[in-house]
Amino acid sequence: MLSTDRAPDIRDIREAADRLAGVARRTPLLEAPQINALAGRRVLVKAECLQRTGSFKFRGAWSRLSLLTDEELERGVVAFSSGNHAQAVAHSAQLRRTPAVIIMPSDAPAAKIAATRGYGAEVILYDRENESREDIGAALSEDRSLTLVKPYDDRYVIAGQGTTGLEIAQQAKAAGIEKADVIVCCSGGGLTAGIALALEADAPDLCARPAEPENFDDFGRSLIAGEQVKNAKMSGSIQDAILTPTPGDLTFPVGQRLFGPGFAVSDDEVLSAMALAWRWLRIVVEPGGAAALAAALYRKEESNGDAVIVTASGGNVDRAVFERALKKVKD
Amino acid sequence: MLSTDRAPDIRDIREAADRLAGVARRTPLLEAPQINALAGRRVLVKAECLQRTGSFKFRGAWSRLSLLTDEELERGVVAFSSGNHAQAVAHSAQLRRTPAVIIMPSDAPAAKIAATRGYGAEVILYDRENESREDIGAALSEDRSLTLVKPYDDRYVIAGQGTTGLEIAQQAKAAGIEKADVIVCCSGGGLTAGIALALEADAPDLCARPAEPENFDDFGRSLIAGEQVKNAKMSGSIQDAILTPTPGDLTFPVGQRLFGPGFAVSDDEVLSAMALAWRWLRIVVEPGGAAALAAALYRKEESNGDAVIVTASGGNVDRAVFERALKKVKD
């Protein structure tokens, strides 16, 4: 059995990069003069929406699944997710030819459920009001001995997500940037922690900082409080991909040691950021994936320096929500 | 004076690649299993919509402008274009710190005019009905001795666009593809010719084939006729970026020697291709930039083999047109 219940070190991240080579995409670091002008400094956008399955989650899922033993592969994997982690685990399992069971809330967007099934996963829907996904998952794990793939509190998942940071370190250097904030769309903190650990080793003057939805900025508030605080609510933002109750147990200590202060952005700001990314970067970003760009654009007084780097973490978005973002385009 | 009025050879293309290094982007070759399933084979998408200024045109413009002498730079450049070439020349001129005059039709999309001005160019609008852009351009060239940057019938412009082909050759090999059609959105034929010349040298089993709008497939029909034939009309398709009256004088002989048969696709098919690119590749493609993907999806019986490569040549699209494409998304 692998010991998954500690945070990765830089060696774990480099080993994950080896496993991801030729499987995950090395996503581009994009820049547009029009966005720079609006933000008042260079804004470099790590376009993880172009990653396989449309989000950075593929890196963590593949990192974990690539370590499964033949016996584990024969039994299969299980994950809980309403969106990007679901698709990442499903597609990784498809590539590893192992069965995947994804437990999704019955009110998840139909398009995300269909996409997850499209990657060959068995999707089990549960009623958020009356059923416990943990009970369903525990029963499945017991009956079928499936390996649970956690979305962030797993050493190898964080290590895979941290490969984003290795690439940012190289790409920032190539772009002539040595010192800057790296603003990361933050949920449980796996991507932010992974990036922070990679930057600590490869680009120590780049500082990872979490961006979260207003009223759901548990990580930013926890950093200030010095302990894991919870959000008051679990729904009420279109930034669905980054609504988690509280920082992860593995990611929070990394955050305390390495993260800069957090940002909190509104849904309206995120829709405007999506519109600008559509127009000037020609990428499709979902609300939760646009929080960091929104922070660069609308919290500029909270950063210093000539440049900032942001993650565009995902691009799985419903048409209706995207149409709302397009309404923000000024013609 | 440079001799610009012949087609480039492979050495010209490799030299252009040297000049473009660190300036133009090496765009990714994207793939999505959902699009592969619809097309019945692998479809690899060269995402030039992620290029600087949002289209491959930047490669040709920079290739040409990077060769200007100090005297030419002092005087400036002039170009005719309603869209992507306009922005590419304007931004290249901005980077080279030389004045740019762009002659655009007064009925060009307001967003494209604004973007061109945003790159610092002087935009001169003319009335398509009552004025001749050639007369305006000739007067400007004479008065101010500006260097005319042609959109395709220029050795160094084609060479710059051909760098796309050098990258496709490398990326296809890395993706395990040795033999395939390379379908290219085709207007005057500069991109298709440049790619064909690059592939001839670096990947001779990849075959460049032009994709054009239905009723505006002058290149495809010219290849069959053995001479440069003209389209009956000059407007009437949303694929505005690839409506030209007839193949270029430099590009047509390259096409006769190297191109495979052409494709013609409808506006409706192009809108569906844009919707699929939005959903599964998370890129923004304009109508004229989606013709090749539409050919891969809706003319599949006209290709052979396990894989096809297509260019997504540009992503500068009005909101209203993009909203029409989104209507094609099946939720």
C-alpha cells in the first residue's frame, strides 16, 4: 500500500511529472496586451482549461492512477465529484483500462454527468438531501474493494497537480518573469499547494496565492485565522468547481508555510473575466476557473510588481452560464 | 530590396522560424476523444486561434516585418484587410516600433476595427461601394513610401505561415501520426502553401488539403480546372476570413504541385464545428477558422486513414455569431 496521507515533497512532484510526460498536456502560458492594459501589469495565464478532460484535475488523477498495482487495476477506482475530478478520474481509468465508479449528486449539470459517462465510467447518482455519498462510497469500497481517489487530500494527487507549478516556473523564466504572484483558483487547495511546493524548489521568488469566491473564501480566512475555518454555506455561487467547506488536512499546512494572502472575487467579476478570456485569449474558462484572472483584473491593488501569473484551471461550463458571460463583452 | 515575389523554399521557412522564435507562440496540437468519436478517426487540432492577435496571420506579418530595414521602419507599413491580417500587421508594427496604416472597409466589424486601432495602427476606412482600396493604398505608398505587407502573395509572408507546418510535422510525429491529411482553412492559400512546403520537407506522408466555404471554393475548383478560377460572389458567408476571389499567384503553383483535393463546407456545419471546439477543446474559433474542423467532421468520407490534422486558424469572432454557434450545443 502506498502512503498517500502526507503532503508530497518536490521529489514526488518530479516523479509525477515523469509519469505524466506524454500523457498530460504541457499547457501554454498565454498573454494578451488588452488584458495587460486592463490589469495594469503583465498577466500570464496558465491555460489548464486546455488540459485533457478540460481541467488540471487530470494531472492529479493520472498521477494517482498511474501508481495502481495490477490487482488494484483489476478491481477499479471510485471517486466523489460533481464535475472536473469526476471527468479526470473517469478518463484516467479509461486510459488505464480499469473500471471507474463516480458518485455524483443527482442535481449535477446534465452535461457533466453525460461527459463522465462518455469516458466510460459507471455513474451513481445520489440525492444530496436524503443520502450520504460517504455511505455509498464506503459500501462500494467494501463490496468491490475499489480504490478511492480523493480530489486533493492525497500525496500523489497533489504531486500531479504540482506539475503545473514546474511548468509555470520554466515558462515564467522564458517570459522574463522572476518575481511575481501566482494566483491559483483554490478549492480544497491541492492545485495551490502543489504549485507552491514546485515553486519553492524551482522559482522561489514566485509566490502562490489562492483565489476563491466571495463568501466561500475558507482558505484565505483560514490562513488569517491560523486554523481551518469553514464556510457558512455550501451553495450560492456559480463558481461551483471551487466550493469546498474548508481547507484540506494535507494542503492547509503547506498553505500556512508557503501561500501569500488570498483573494475573494464575486460571480459578476468572474463572468467579466470569462468574457475577456473568450475575447482576447480565445479560451473557454468556467466560472471556478476564472477566479484567479478576476483577481488579477479586479483586485490589482492587492498585488505588487510588473507581472502576475494566474491559472485558468478549467473550462467545463454550461452553455447558459457561458451565455451570461458573453453578455459582459463590450462590442 | 528583398525579392518577395516568388514562393518560399524550405530554407526560407526555416529562416522564418528562427525569426519567429520567442516572438510567435508554438501553438498546441489538441485532441478530444469526443470529437474523435464523431469524426470516426483521430482529429488533431492545430490551435492557431491561440496565436498572438488570435490567428496564424501573426506568423506571416512578423516574418515580413522582421526583415524591414531601418529606413523602411522609419517610414512604416501599409496593409489592406478587414480582419486578421489587419491585427497581425498592426501588432507586429507595434512590436517593431514602426507606424502602420491599415485600410479597412467601413462595414468591417466594429470589434475588429477597434482591435486593430488598439494595436496602435492608423485605420483608414473606405467605402467598398464607391472607393477603391488599391487607389487609396497606392496614394499612401507614393506619398509616404510605406512598405505594403500583402496577406499571402509574398515569399516571406508565406514562409512565416509555413512555420505552422514545421510545428505540425514535429507534433504529429510526437502524437504517433505518420500518414494523414492536413486540412487547412484556405483563403488566398498562404497558410496552406506554407504548410505544404514545410510538410514536403519534414513529413512527406502528411498531405495538405484546403478547406473553403461552399460557393467560395475557388482554390478547390482551381485545382480541378488546372487554372485560377474565380468565385461568382464576394459575400454571403459568415466565414469572412476566408472569402477571396481566386487563388494567389504564388500560392496556386504550390497548390498544383502539393495539395490534395479541396473540401467545401457550409456555414451551418462551421457553426456546429465551433460549438464542438468550444465544448470539447475549450477554444474559441471563428467561422473561417473552423472550416477545416467542419471538413473533418462532416466530410469524413472524403479522407482516408486513422487520423486527420486540421488547423483552427483564427478566433476573432463577434459575440452575436458566437452565440449562434452556441445554439448548436446539445445539452
